[in-house]
Amino acid sequence: MRFIHLADVHLADNSTFDNSLGHIIRENTWKSFEQIFINNKDTDFALIAGDLFERSFFSSKDFKNLFRIFEDYGKDIYYVTGNHDYFDEFNTIFLNNKPNNLHVFTEDNLSLFEKDGIRVYGLSYKDRIYKKDFNYDISLDKDFFNILLAHGDLSLNKTNYLDLDANKINQIGFDYVALGHIHKASNIYNIYYSGSIEPHDFSDTYDYGYILYENGLVSQIDSSLMKFNSIDINAKEFDNIDEIINNINASLSDKVNFVRLNLESNDDLNIDKIKKSINASYTSIRLSYRENFGNMAKLYPNSLLSKFENKFKDDVDPTKSRAREVGIEAILRSKK
């Protein structure tokens, strides 16, 4: 038996970045998602554990593209919704056009699909929250390979997202438990979070992809196309700017890279050259401002920051230097 388990795809996500960068992230997420199904046509079926898309931004055109990918995969797909992609009276109409191989759990009570010696148990969100208690009183038929598919939280603290008890689930005796909601891949017992298929911002620092189950062997497949990199550089450790650039580029992956550079330097570095020379789709540079006021002013020409900095140009008086530092800090901490 071979199947794939994925979750938290967040197709059509409303990115926190600007429109052009958000477009790159959304486009690569779609590409990554489709590639997973293209590369796994030899599997028996697929499990999707919620948050497949962002319902507020998912259009009829998106549904059409999604169903095309599923139909092309050809094998059975079992899908529960989560807190971002729940179906209600406003969007259930789209299910009228779903392909026959897509099996959607539309109820928030546990139900099952059965086929070829496999039983998939699942439940879905009907709203952004799920506060009902999970029913652990389940009697499984061991003649079947039993799977639980859900979008929930194994946290010990109460949440609004289907609280689950790992020990109680383990005692039920499922052969495999496929969960979504946590974006980092992890497992306890035979309960697995597949994690997201792609990172979406600089807080996503792990490996991303999906799970492949193959005759009892569970493998985490890193299939992601994008990588967010947070890099710390002290310019004092390099002889020149080209060495800095080469060091940064050497640390990047062969994926679509997004870079946040934390740069510490006392010198007047060519910030524009660094940004243009980094092999990334997006680069932001954060300077250590207590020592780099001149460089920071160059990043924001014609701003209050640059005008203030020009008043102290070439002035080395200790008192004025301290006044300059306090003034810069006040400007950076202001809301305007």
C-alpha cells in the first residue's frame, strides 16, 4: 500500500508581502502542489488534512484548476476541511463540479469512506472554529486498514481547533493518523503532521513537503520549491564587499530564495550593490543601526532619517555623536 498525506497548502493565500512578491509565492505554491500529484500517480490514494485553500480568496477559476489537478491524478483523494477552507452554504455549490475521485468529508461528526479493504475516518470544519469534543468511543474492524484524517491540535491547552488527545487516539488502534493544522512536520506514535508543502514567510524555517507512506514505511519528502533565509553577516569578518556577496550566495539553496540579511558594519557599504547581487527573488537588509546610521540613511533617501543624519555629517564631537545616536533611535522608534 502506498499513499501520500499532505496538509496546510493554503492555496490563494493572502500574502503579507507586496503584490509582486505575493504573486511569486502563490504561483510557486500552486506549482508545488500540482507537482506532488504529478510525481505520485503510482500511489494508491491521497489524504489531504485541511487548510487546502484560503476560502476568502479562492475563486471559481481556482476551483476549476484544483479539480483539474485532482482529475489528472486519477486516484482516490480523501479530504477534510480545516479552519481556513471550511465549506458552508455559500461555497458548497462548487462541490457539484468536483471530480468523482475526490471524496470530501462534509460533516463535522466522524464519518467514513470505505474501499478495497481501507476505511478512512474523517470530520470537517463547518466554521472557522471547531469546539465540539472528539468522540474516542470508536470500535475499529481490524479486517480493514483504518485511517483517521483530521485537522486538529494535539496541544495540552484548550484551543478552538479540534482538541485531540494523542494517548486516547493511540489506544483506539488506527493504522495511520493523518493530521493537519501544524505547519511543521512531526509525529507521536503513528500520528503524523505532514506540515505545510511550502513556506510562506520568514517564520517558516523548516523543511516542507508531504508524507509518503509505503508498506509501513513513513517518509517525509522535502518537495518545496521555496526557501526563506535569515542570514547574519558581520562585515568585519570579510575583506571586501564581494566576499560578503559570495558568502551569502554560497549559503543559498537551489530553490526560489527569499533573503532577510541582518548586516553589521562600521563601513560605508554599497547596500544597493549587495541587494542586486544576491541570487534571490526577494532581499531585505537590516542594518545594525547603532553603528550604521549613515548606511541606514542611504536606504531611506529624502526621509526624516536622512535629513537628520546629514546635519551630523563628518562631525566627530563625542557629545554631538551621542546626540546623533539618541536622535536616530528616536526616529526609528517613532510610528511615523
